Amino acid sequence: MKYKSYPETFWKQLNETLAELKKNQTPLVALFDADGTLWDTDLGENLFHYTIDNRLVELPPNPWEHYLELKKKNSDPRDAYLWLAQIYKGQTLEQVRKWSVEALKSLQPFPLFDEQRKLIGLLKSHQVKIKIITASISWAVEPGAALLGLESTDVIGVETRIHNGVVTEEKAGVITYRGGKVEGYKAQFKDTPFLAVGNSEGDVELLEYASHLRLAVSAANREDRLYKSEYQLQEIAKSKNWHYHRFI
């Protein structure tokens, strides 16, 4: 699919902001949500589908429906996001990462937003530190980050503890959903980002955390279950005078 380019007004303000911050020797950090923001798919759920289809781990009957019900429980999806990591208990982290790479390869051509590749390329040319903050399990998102020249250490997501190289059921850190995205970043890094980019209402706190530029993106069509959440963030962006962009 051909996605729309960012307007020149965004690039102009970005370059002006970078020049100002570099002049003041301000630490340069940019934070990105992953699914729906950097690529037009959900890598966390894609890995789950791949796991179901290939019967990689033991799962309850009707695992997809089980996951959706968990997401609706108490109107809080955090338990569901953690469960997607917990299902790999007893597997080596190396094995889960291999499955994640294979799951991404099943999505061909991979729907990476060209404008995000361009944006990250520009930021890297200015020595901006880039971190991806996701409510998906980090291991599922790492192969997508690699396509953008980023390392696994640049991905902050939902995880369980690893013991002697093996995945356990025990939660590690915060669940990086809504305000947890900011908490997850702060637990590892101290510099405030000057730019934050997200696509859904769950990214509001992440965008508010940025010091200078906030960008809300969207690509879901009206039939997509993500459309409502993306629409809500676009409306919030308009009301707060943030940058916003529809890729389609």
C-alpha cells in the first residue's frame, strides 16, 4: 500500500527543534510506540497467531478468544498483554526470539511505514537516541526494530523474568500500557524525550511526556477494531495542537 507522506510543516519544525536542542547541548531522545505507529500491523498479536497456527506451546482451547476475553476483563487489557509473554514459560528466550523472527517473515511484504523509516533515519543522523515503547511483548517487536537499524536493547515492552535463559511466568517490570509506557522508560533511562510518536489512545501519556514535539499517526480504516482508538488520539492531538497524520 502507498502511504501518505508527512507534510513539510512537520519536517520544518522537526529540523528547527533539532537545531535548537543541539545548540543548547540538550540530550536528544525520541520515543516511538511500535504496532500501528512504525508498521501497519501488530507484531505482538502476529507472533501469537503464529504460535497458535504452528502449535508451538500449550494453549487453552480457543486461544484467540481467550486472549480477547482477557483484554476485556475489568476493561483493562494488562493481564492479557502479560499472558502473551507467560505462554512461553519453559521455553528458552533464544527459541522465542527465533519464533519472533519467523513470525515477522510470515508477513511479506512487511508493512513498514516508509515515512517512519525516513524519520528514524533523519533522527539517527543527528545522533538522537531512539527507543521503542510497546504494550506488546518486547521479543515480538525486536525483529521489527532490527529492520530500522535498532537493537533489542532499544525495545521496551512487556516481559516476564528470564531464569538461566528460560522464560518464566513472573512479571518483569511494569506493563508498558498507557502510563506504564512512561514508567517503563523512566525505569531504565533519565533523559526526557523531545519527540514522542504514537497511534492510539493508549499512547496519550507517552506523547504528553515529550518536551517539544508530539505526533499522532493513524492508518486504520473504519472497519478496523483499532480505528476508534486511533480516531480518539487524532482528536486529542487536534485539541492540544499536536502534530497528527493519517497515512491513508
